[in-house]
Amino acid sequence: MFHWDNGLFFNRPRLALDVRRRQPHGFVSHAHADHIGPHEVAYCTPDTGRLYRLRMGAARRVVEVPYRQPVQFGDVRITTYPAGHCLGSALVLIESDAGSLLYTGDFKLGESATAERCELPRADVLVMESTFGRPRYRMPPRSETVAKLIELVRGAIAAGATPVLHAYPLGKSQEATRILTDAGIPVLQHPTIFAVSQVYRQCGVDLGDVRLYDARLLAGRAVITLPQGARDFRLAGIRRPLSIAITGWAIDPSTKYRWGVDHALPLSDHADFDELMETVERVGAREIYCTHGPAEFVGHLQAAGFNALPVTGSYQKRMF
């Protein structure tokens, strides 16, 4: 059915699943850098296709697979469903007469301001991302995190400082932008982030009052830039910054020190531990395989009575 070879592959017909090296046929669940490769043909949602071409080149060949519309690929059907992770992110259901497999890629069950909410179809086999597969990774209510973010930003502006948010350029930056502009706080974005936001706008996502960074416009505005340590994250002209990291890893108190910021807020675009467990319940698969997370999550699933295994470097699952 599938195997691992420095990346996940559906066996027959052969389809790479979020593999980073070039393949004849590659499914791209979303356009984050750790999930895309320069494939001969990329299969993805239309919105991911736009973001994929922004990052990999406009000439890349894309086969669009809109949500909930089955597409024939060899002798199987592939159907995408919203993953709730970022714009265009998708789960993929692969079906044949012999059975079905659901591959999640990165996903989140909760609310998003800029992505369609996750939909979970049922499947015989589930291959799932499990980034936050430890019980301590239980996110606080989103409303509390959003309220704290707005409080910090408004307080900084009132004190004559500049609130500077550090976030990944695709997904989290646009989410934070929409949250702030919905609260009446205009935003300036790092050029790399602004280029991604233009694609969001082309895809119909309203981000509100957001402009390309210009130090002459700082008064009364929040700034969103790249994570600390990323190349060119610094923006000239900011004299009194209040730095805020926006990341699910902020559930760990040490995050603000590791990221070198004044505050770190746990606004996540990944399923937390409880959502991972809920996903397994809802999909109802007879077999679960876990990737991109702690090995102990498999043990939590097994203890709860599920037939779960890790996907390892030497792993090969039998064909349908």
C-alpha cells in the first residue's frame, strides 16, 4: 500500500506524498517548504497550486484537485478535504475497490481565520502527522490566546512602542494579520510575508488593512516579520520593539528564551494532543500509522486500544 524511502510513497500507482526531492508524480498537501519538491507533476488544491508556484517557480506543472471532487489517478481515486492548517492545505483520501487510505499531512481541527476548517472522512487506513503527540501539548482555548495577543499589541502601541510579531511567512503570518486587522489594528509585513499575502488575496482571503513594511508608516501599526534567526528577519527603522513569537511551541515556557523574544503565544496551526486522539476516533481506521511526531504517541494510541504503528525509515506496508 505504501512505503517509506526518505519520504512517504503510495505504492501502486506510485504517488509521492509530501516528498521533497523531485518525483514524476507528487501530492503536495500544502506549500510549506518541508512538504514541497520540484516534481514533474504536482497534485494539489488550486490554492496550494498558486502558493507552490510562488515558491517553486511559475512554470511548474500542477494538476488541481479541488476539495471534495474525486480525481482518477491510475486505478485509484484521490479526493482532497480541507486540513485547517493553512490556505489550500489538504488531507488526501486514496480509494480503490480494495480499500481506502487517508493521509493527513499537517492539519488542525480547530478554528482558523484564513483556512477552511478541517474535514475528516472515514478510511480503512490512516497515515497521520503527529507533531504534538505528547500529552503536555494541549493548547489553551484559542479565544484566550487571541485576546492576549490583541492586549499585548494594543498595549505596546499605547506606550509608543512597536509590536513586532515573529511568525512563519506562510500561514501563521496571515492568520495573525487577519486577527489583528479584525481588531482594528493595521499591519505592516516583511516583504517575504507580503508576497505570500498577495497570493492569499488572489485566492479571495481578505486580510484587512495590511501593507508592505515601510518604516515611515510605523506609528499605530503592528509589524509581522520572520522568526528570529531567519535570514533577513530584521527590519530597519524600528526603535522600540516589543517582540512576540506566534507558535504552537510556545506551550513550552522556554520558547520565548529559545526564540529570543519578549513574549511567546501558543497560536498553533497543528492539531494538539487531544485533537490527534479525536482524529483517530473520527476516522475510524482499522490501522493507524504515525509520522512526523514523537514515537511515544504510538504508545498512547495502543494504550487506548488502537492498532497503531510508527512509520520508520525501513517501513513497508503491504499492498491493498
